[in-house]
Amino acid sequence: MLDLVKKAGIFIVAASVMVLFLFLSKDKSSKVDNTLHQVHSSPIENSPENTEGDSQEPESIFIDIKGEVNQPGVIEAAPGDRVHDMVQKAGGFTVDADQTQVNLAQKVHDEMSILVPEIGEQAEGQQSNGSNTEKVKLNYASKEEIETLSGIGPSKAEAIIAYREENGYFQSYEDLLNVSGIGEKTIEQLQEYIQIP
């Protein structure tokens, strides 16, 4: 009988040790799994793919605005901004600004120059030329107005407007040479009838 009790006791102790061993093994393996998960998850969080999205910002562009605005100078803009936004950033128009000559809806682009003329500037130019004929302001004229010029048809008018929208206002007559279909002879004919800038 004593042997039977001893054997039962040994069996119970052995079974307890086995259960304890299995429990500890399971706890260790779960800790290992957690550690492995952390090791594998941390590089993903710091991977270039995740940081790339955060670092990409829209490129800034810079506009030169001058003339009749309260704070002329170089202004930072974002793609999609318009001339109206630039005038606001430049402190708005002065009291002498001729707002009718500024296309506020035009989209801006990098290195664009915006000139806000003074009221009466055009009238002075007409007097100095001794002519009562109003010149076509090439930087602000519509397609129809440009087509009224001698030798300028619909396709050349569209080319002038396309160049103006892509490269900004014309600063000199020589800039017209960059427009497809316009050469030096055409410019000589137009100089009397157009105003730049």
C-alpha cells in the first residue's frame, strides 16, 4: 500500500512538473513572437515608402510683381495660384492702379513678372506717339483684339496667347520672336499698333 502511495505521489509531482514546463514554454514562445513582431514591424514604420509620402510637398514658385501694388517684389506662390492671389499677397492695388489692365484670373507660373500699370499710363503713351489710335496691349488683349492687328490671324493670335500664358507677360518686342510664326518683319509692322509691356 505504501508503494502505491509513493508511486501516486511521484506521478502527481511528475505531472505538475510537466504542466509547469509546458506553461513556461508557452509564455516564452509568446514573448519571442512579440519580440519578432516588433523587430519586423519597426523597419516598416521607418521605411522610405512611408516617409516618402510625408516629405513630398508641392513645389514653390516665385513671382515678380511690380508697379501699382502696395508691396511690390518677389512673392512665393503655389501651383494653381492666380494673379488675384499675388495682388493680395502684395498688399493689394494702390489708389493709382489701373485694375482694368490686369487679368486677375490668369494662372501664375514660376519666374512670371506681373506689371500693374498706373491709371493714365496708356493715355500718356498715345500722346507721346502723336496718335489717337488705341494700341493693342499684347499682355492683356483677348484673341479677338489681337486678330485686329494687320497680319495676325486666328492661329497667330492663339500662339501669342499660349506663349503669354506659359511664359508670362511680354517684356519687349524681341520676346515676340519666340512666338511660332512671328519674325522680325512682322514685329516691325506691329510695333506701331501694339503696346509692350
